[in-house]
Amino acid sequence: MLTGIKLRANPTSHQKLILSQWMGCARSIWNAKVEEERYYRTYARKYCTIGTYAPIDQTTSQFKSKELSPWLSECPSQILRNSAVNWYQTYQKFMSGKCGRPKRKPKTDKGSIYLTREVFRFDHCDDGNVRLFIGTKTNNIGYLSFKAHGKFEIPNSLYVRKERGHYYVSFCYEQGQPDRKLSTNEEHLAFLQGATREYLEEHTMGVDRGVAIPVCAGEQTYDFTHSQKKNMSKADRYIKRLQRKLARQQKGSNRRAKTKHRIAVHHAKKANIRNDFAHKTSRLLVDSSAKIIVFEALRTARMTRRPKAKQDEQGRFISNKAKQKAGLNKSILNVGWHVIETYTYYKAYSSSKAVFKIPAPTTSQECAKCGHTHPDNRKTQALFVCGNCGNTDNADHNASLVIKKRAINLILDTGTVLSGKAILSYPIISQHLK
């Protein structure tokens, strides 16, 4: 299983200077390849016949010049090559429709360099510690100090990133397989379709995600702590005040740059709190007694879109409640639904547990006991009262039971056949799959 890790680095002042120069050189190569492709594209459109294109390659030697760009010679050639390779791979993804066209990277306080095995090595010391050497024999920064939180495998490549004045080392490595065999979701589903309803009722857990209560899993609810909510609210107040200050400052000034840095720091604090909550919540979900974890197939990107403008019969614009929708979008994104789902999936895979998703429509309006579905069943945000059987329950708790019930019915439905397109990293168990 591929595992990623991000470690905090502590470079010296001299190492910071060299790393910043290397990041600038890598950015220059990226921007040069973008401009080169734009020139070739314009030339081909004007002078080449239809169906022919100018050559797209990964070369960088044409950009190195002692007169125009002497600083590029001070950077290891492998870093320049890696930057061009990253651009080329991104361009190939753009041609296949997976992403947009590569754009120029502006000069900011953020940066990164991609290092392959020719430009770094890990040395094991006698005391058991690991040291990271960056650079070649003739052009290097020496050993970069970093904080390792646990054991890891030696990677084939890594990134050195700079964010808000802090430096990080991040890489992926293939984690050793444990003694037990890790089962895929297809194997889990094949086994569960032969299980009894009593077994599924005992080992299945439905997870409802909301705004007031971020995660509700049966009888257990998970929410931010009081101190986390307080710190996030405090960061919001600082951000609003600093943004008003930023609007009054002159563009390009040093004080404006400092204000932008302070805003980024407070945004990072909020992101760290959300990430911490997602990790702890996903760990608690996986460590529970449930062997099957079921989520709703929420489309967060669509749910947080801005509302379209509305016009009356005379063509005049009327209120579309954009301000209220903006507040709801902020609350949804603040919880981090997708991050919690992603973390739960990879942790469940390591623990040999299954994670599925079911269709989300009307889960908050359906009664978990009788199945009656109506918008009036949910009286308030927290109160659910069924208009058919009179079942009264917390709305989030009722939704989690509905999710569990739907998943069990779909697993036991012998007529449901999951196609290859349906079984992805997050398989959606759907009634419409035939």
C-alpha cells in the first residue's frame, strides 16, 4: 500500500537561501516550458497544416545561457530536468482531458523542488537516526535537519516544499504488507452477499455527515471540541481584520506582504484543526466494532456551488439568496466531509474493513422504522417526526440508521450486479446498477 508522509524540516539560513534559489530556478524552467508551448501552439495555428502540431518535449538545455540566465548553471541539472518532466507529464494529462492546461507559476512565498535519487540520500547513523543529504557531490546544501515521527522506507523521490516560511519534506513509499492478507472491496462485497441479515445488522455502521453535527455514526456523534471551535472562531476574526488592513495597503509593499503572510498563517491554523479532526474521527470510526462502514455519496463540489442569478419577467435581477448560500457553503467546507471519507477509506483498508457508499437522496426524510419518506418528516434541523408511524428521533441519528438499512438491503439484493465501472476506490452500491 502506498503511504505518504510529510515531515517538518529545519534548514539553516544558508540552506534556506540555496533552497529558495533552486525553487526559483525550477519555477523559471516551468514557466519557460509554458511559454515555449504557447509559442509553438501559436505558430502551428498560423503556419502548419491542420492536424499537425509543433513538437512537445522535456528538454531544458535551450534555456541555459551564460549571458541571459547564468543563475540556472548554479542549480543542479537534475532539478531543472525534473521540473521539465513534471511540466511534460502535466501537459500529457491535459491532452488526455484529466486536467487543465499548465499555467505559469507566479513568484510567491511558496515553492517546491522535486528531487530524485540522484540528488538526495538517506544516511543511517550509529545511534539509529536518519540524516538527509540533498544535492550532488559538487553542488549540495549538506545535511538537512528534519523531524521524523516514526519509521519509514527510503523513497525513490521526494519534494522539498516551502509554505509560509516553513520547510517540509514529503514523499511516498510502499508500506510493507502485514502478515494478514488485505482484502479489496470487491472481495468484501462477494463475502457479504452470502452473509445473513443478522450478521450485517451487527457489523454494519451507517455514517451521516452534517453541518451542526459533523459525523453521526449510530449512537456515537463526533464534533469539534470547544477549544477547537474557539480557536477557529478566533482565527476567523483575525482574518477579517487583516483582510480589511490588506485592502488599504499599497500593492507590492513589504508591509502588505507581511499582512498576507499573517493571513496565510491563520488559514493554516484552521486547516490544521480540520485535518486533526478528520484524522481522529476516521481513526475512531475504523477502530469501532463495525466491520462495514457506509457513507452517503455526497457531491460536495456541486453542493457548494454559487446560486445562479435570477431575473423577473422585466429582466430585473432579484434576490437569489446568495449570501445565505455562501454561509452554508462555508459551513459545509469547514467540516471537511470528503477528507473524513478519504482518511477512513485508507485506514479501513489497512485494518481489512470495508467502506461503501450509497445514494444520498432522501436519507434525511426517510423514516428508519417504516420507510415513509416525506419532507415534512424533518420538523427542524435536529428533530425528526415520522408522519406515518409517529417515530420521533434525532434527525442525524435517524439518517445514520437509514444509511445502514439501505446498505444492508442493497448488499443482500441478489439481483444487484456491480459492474467494473461501479467498483472504484469508493464503490457506490446503487439500486440502479443492473
